[in-house]
Amino acid sequence: MTTSTLEGSRGDLIVYFSGSRWDGPPGHDRNMASALSRFTPVLFVEPPVSALTSLKRPELGSLMDGPRLRVLSPRLAHLVTPVVPGHSRPGLHRLVPPMVRRATSRAVSQLFPGPATPLAAVVSSRVEDPGFDMPARRRLFYATDDLVAGAGMLGLPRERLLAEETRSLRRADAVAVVSESLQKRYAGDGFPSEFVPNGCRPDLYASVDEAPLPTDVALEGPIAGLLGHVNDRIDLSLLEAVADTGASLLIVGPVAPGYHADRFTALTQRANVCWTGPKPHTDMPSYLRLIDVGLTPYADNEFNRASFPLKTLEYLAAGRGGVATPLPAVTWLGTDLVTLASTPSAFAAAVRAELAVPRTPALAEARRAFAQKHSWDRRAAQLADLLHLDAA
């Protein structure tokens, strides 16, 4: 869109400080911000970027080259906030929140010229507090991961993350969490919260079986598949056990640098395994068409136990079966449409059993109907209640 304004007024606007990127596979924040725009205008603020960002992650170079503020639809805008290089380093990290606030305030004034009336709400899924100083009727901290538990994996100081998280919890009018584990931890520290788990977009996967077939996969069916990032969250021994059975295994997504490099290479060189590398999210329906069972092989660690994997519901929304490790979030779903298994042998056996289940329209419909109950629109309605918003 070429316009530089949104529908409504400044007093209707939610400023959403995201902890994840807009581009790439749609993550929690993009889905939630988009669903919230059904209620009221939303400004999605990207995680900070610097001149070094494109050197470390070339795929993000366009963020620095493109326009800082884009209006994506009549109720949704996107903002890039450049900051100092090395902004995650001790000392320099303190410069980031004020730089982000200034850039965001300018963007809000551009979208809604006139008196600086309070915003409808500020929502932040970042542990640091980038925007709670902005005048707003409601301030909501939304914990979408236990970053304190994942500090080592993220390469950030645990004590700093804990201090920033506590500061955000204290300043928020309301707190939402993506897992019951986080809810319990916060309650123990005296911070009540609302459980608002991840959701899915059933509409994106309604036509999976009519999607064009990908040309870079030559596996025999039936096929088990893992779609998404491969990093320390994934228990590689579970994938190796599945491949050991001779089952066809499809892996679609980027692999984190240094992630069990020798073992992963050996796995992907097997005749019954295909790794496509990263693919645009718009291609995911094609790969979902191929698979019969979707895998959520998360490792059993503190970080994962406080998470809520998106992919499990997305497999069901595509009408596919699922096998997952028994994370609290997956157990909470309470459905036999997803088989739970924790050890490599049990996980591999569960995958083999699911692959033997014929694809039928009735079973696919049951999976999709279950996923529909967990749509992002329903999750956004929960958040809207916390923000005291009315449905449009």
C-alpha cells in the first residue's frame, strides 16, 4: 500500500514490539499481530537491526535497504528500527530501548498526525522494555518463550535477561504467557498471568492437497516430515532413529550453524532421507502435501518445556498426523490425533505406526476440525480481552 496512514485514530492503535521477525516462516508475533488487526490498527515493530545484521544474516539485508515504515493493510503497519552495531553486547544493549522508542514514536506520529493522545495499548514479547514508557491505556507483556531458561543456547547473559524480564513484568498492566510452565514460574515470583498458547492458521493449509508438488524431493511414500528450523531445540537422535527404520524422512528448513554438523550431514546422505534446506514459507503447502506424518522431535530441556511448538498444530491444520515428544504444551492439547513418544526407539515406532494409517478424508477432516479450535483468531480474542478491546 502507498498510503502512510492507518484506519482509526492514534487512540485505537496497538504498538506491538515483536521478539521475532516478520519475514520468513510466519512466527508467533506475526500471526498474533495480524489477528489483532481484526480488532484495531496495529504497528508491528521488528526486533532491532544494525549495519552488522546483514553481514551476519544476509537474508535480513533488505531490512536496512528498504523503507523503515510500511503500511501493509488498512489496519497493519510494519516498522524497522535501526540501532547501534553490537547492540546485544554489555553496555551497548542499554542504548537500544531509547533508540527503538524514538523511532517508534516518530512512526506513530507519521501514521497518525496530530495530538499525542495515549495509544490503545503497547504489547511486547521482548524481555527488555522497549516501549512501556509510551503513553498507553494498557501495557501487556507477552512471554512467548522462556528466554531466561534458554540464555545459554541464545548466547546471552542469564542474569541480564532475568533482570530485564522482571522489569517488564513489574511495569506491565497485564501479562500473557504461551505455556503453563511460564505461568507457574511467574506466579511463584508474584506475577499472575493469562495462559494464551500458540495457534494456527487453518485457512493457509485448507488446500494443501491441491498444492503443486515440489520438484526437489524423490522419496517413496509414505513420508514422515519435519518442517521448520533445525537447531538445538531438535533432538537429532529421534530423527536418526526414524531413519534407521528405513522410513522416508523429509526435512525442510534451515539448519543452525554448528548443529551436530557431522551427524546431520551423515543423516541427510542416507538414501531414505531428503533435506531441502531453507524454503520460502509460501512453498510449505507443497511439502506438506507430500508428508503423511509431521514430526515435532523437541529435546527434553527447560527451554523447550516452557515453549509451545507451532508446527504440531500446523500439521493437524494440513490434515496430517503428528508424532511429538511429550512437552507440556503438546500434552495440554489433550488429543489422540498426536502420538507422544520420548525415547528414540519409542519415537521411531510411533512414526512407523502412524505411517501405516491410511490417509482418509474423514481423518483429515477430524484433524483440521481440531486445529480450527486453536486458530490465531481465537488466541487474539483472548489477548483482546486482556487489552480491553472490542471486536470489530
